[in-house]
Amino acid sequence: MKFDNRPVAERDNHRRLVLPETSPMSGLNRRSLGSCDVLAQSVGVIAPSGAAITIPALVIAITGAAALWAMAIALVVALLVATTINQFTVRVASVGSLYTFTAKGLGPTAAYLSGAGLILGYGFVAVYAFANIGLHAGELAQSVVPATIPGPVIWACCIAVAAILCTVLLTHRIAVSARIALVAEIAAVTTVLVLGGVLLGRRGVHNIDWQALALPDVSAHQLILGSGLALMALIGFESGAALSVEAKQPFATIPRALTSSLLATGALMLVATATHPALAPQAENRASPLLSGLSDSYEVDGLAQLLDAAVVVSFFACALASVTALIRVLLSMSIDAVAPAWLGRIDRVSRVPRTPVYLVMPIVAVLPIVLLATADSTADVLATVAIASVSGLLIAYLLVCLAAPAFLRKIGESTPRQTLLASTAAAGLATCLIMFVTAHGNDNDRYIAMLLVGIALVAAVALRALSRRADRIGTHDYPTRAEILELEPADRQGDS
């Protein structure tokens, strides 16, 4: 393959292909995860049930009756991105996911920028997940057992318990944490769907404003901004690629997991948006928060508590999956000698990199505690952290879409169709990123988004200047001799 970086396969003096004995990622439990395990990773970072409960109200607040169109546009952009990323996942297996893919197409500097974006993105997704765990678990605890304990103390305790559980799971075999995340997310999604069905049956189809299917009077700026915000509900689907080394039949499993997780989440988000009470014809306040307003909207006592429980379970799975993706980016950068070598140490028993978990988990758990305890508004904290996470991941998405055509040209497999799809996806992502940096939220949000983009740029330049192995950036997994050749025992070979 033209994109192989030595020593993917060495050749002897007779120019015969010599398969290597080991892979750079041999320490991981390679080829051990099934389709459901990989799907759990993608679904976990997306946190579909948590997104379905929280995101539609934010989109409706900006776009009004056009929220369904904004969600549909976001889904189309995400599907274009998934199609582009899958040009890599059917050819390359690596724990670095978009960081490695970008290196294959655009080289080291763009790869460093992608890696910085992924670290920022996944890191703030984890912070967002833990913040939601603290808030909703705290609300649930206070509603069940009223107490005089201050809210910040309850939030901190809930986040600490969740972080400890995540650490225990992430330092064991990857299949354990992946399956627990999948079970948790299935339980949360089932809760949301059952509640949604019961509530719609109680209120009837008149709760849906069918006129929303016709594009209402909304400005292009509002629609684009709403679409960018709706994209928050879909980011993270690509994280399944971080498990490609550990997946069985990765070139088939990974593309399928990325696409199916995105389609399922997109369908859930469209239904959640269409049936949201703020879109009902009689709704007076379209910006009403979902959890605080659903009980009143549907006249059902205790509904908020059930949804709080679903959100906690969903975001616990999100925390597990986002930290998993983050530590694998760090592992890949360590293999490339971009990050310190100790970040790439893999435990011989659990077959997972434990050291990055011990480094990352305290940061992503303590930061939301500090932010929630010192901020004037918890809503502002969640909005700022969400914008930070989306900004980082949009940088990585944009770069991989730009890298795909260059990569396909290098290996002689470029087609006009793939170039068009990748270019369209890049244009949509660039528009969303510009909106997030310049037009979304208050001044503080914009300053933070611009600061994060600046940090990513500076990190890319610094890593490019300091790296001594720029020509080897983008290390990926490859078959070993034992996996390809079915060798006979030595004694039988001798007899022959």
C-alpha cells in the first residue's frame, strides 16, 4: 500500500515481502471486540438519550418551528462526514482515529492540529458528561431524599463516585467498559422512548406541529446557527474508529458502527425534536428547558425524576466512551513519539493503557466540580463546555475531510464523487465552526471558543517544531506474520 510508513512490511534482498512478527499496537488486546462493542463506543460518546432530552430545546430556542429542518441539516452534514471518514476506516486501522487519518492525507502539521482538536474535544465531552451527572444526580438525590446539604457538595460527591467507577472500568479489559456503556445507553434510550410513547399517547398527535414540516419564516443565519447547535447532538460517532485495532474484522466493523450509530441517533433526535412540547401548536414558551418543563407540559408528576435518571445513566456511558477515545489518541501520539513514551505503556494483564487513565480522569472530574461551584449559572457552564467540545471536534472533522481527497490521490483511488462529498462536508463543517467561534452564545463563549482554536493552532505548530519523527507520524496497525501465515509445527516441517 502506498500509504504504509516503514516498517509496515520489510523486504529482504530478493524483494520478497517479509511480514513483521509484531505490530506497533501488539500490546492491545487485538481482534477481540465484536460489532456491539465497537458500536457501544460510538453511541457512548454521542449519548443519544441525554442529547435527545437536552438539545432539542436549545435548537428550538434559536430556530423556533424550523428546529426540525435544522436537525435534518445537521444529520446530513454528519452523514457526509461519516462517509468521508469511512474512506480511511476501510483501509487503515489505528487507535489514533482522525489524528492518524489526517496524517495520511495532509502530513504531520495537520495531524498535530487534529490531535489537539481531538484532545480538547473528547476532554470537554467528558467534562460535559460529568457536569451533567453531577447536576442531574444531585437533582434526583434532592428530590428523593430532601436535605439541607448545599448543592455544590452533592454535585461534587456524585461526580466523584462516577469518576471512581469510570476509572475502575477503564483500567480493566476494554470489552468490559464497552459492554457496560452499551447496556447503560440502551437502558437510557429505552426509558426515553417508552416515556415519549406514553406521553404522546396521552396527549395525542395534536402535540406535534405538522406545519413544522413546511419551512417556516426563519432567517438563513438562524437556520445555520441552529444546525450547528443541532450538530452537538451527533458529534462523537467517529470515536468507534479508536477501537479499530481491537475490533474483529475492523475494515467491515468500524464503518458499519460509525454509520449505524449516526443513523440511529439522528432518527431519535428527529423524533425528539418533532414531539417536543415546545413545538406544540399551543406552546407559549419555545425556549422552555425540557427537564423542568415536561412535567408541567404533559401534566405528569415525577416525569422530571425519571428523565434525570435516564440522563445520569446516558452521560455515565458518555464519560466512559469519551475518556476511552481520549486515551487512545494519547496512546497513538505516544507511539508516534509526539507524546511522552510513558503514555503508551500498556498493562500486560488488562491489555489497556492505564497510565493515561490515571492522568486524564482527575482532570475531567475535578474541572466540572470547580466550574459548577464557582459559576453564577450552571446553564452557562454547560453551554461553554459544550461549545468547547464541539469546537475541538469540528476542527478534527474539518481536517479529516480535507485529508481524504489527498489520501485517495496518494494511493491512486481518488474519484470525483468522493472528492465532491468530502468537499461538501468540509464546507458545511467550516460554516458550523465559524458560527460557533463568532456567532454563538455570549461574549464569554465566543472568547473561549476562539481561545481553544488558538490553543490547538499553537499546539500544532509547537509539536511540529519539537517532533524529531515527523516522517513517521501516523503509525497504524498491520497484520503480523502469525496472523497471516498458518505455519506447521517445527517437528512436522522437519519430517517433510
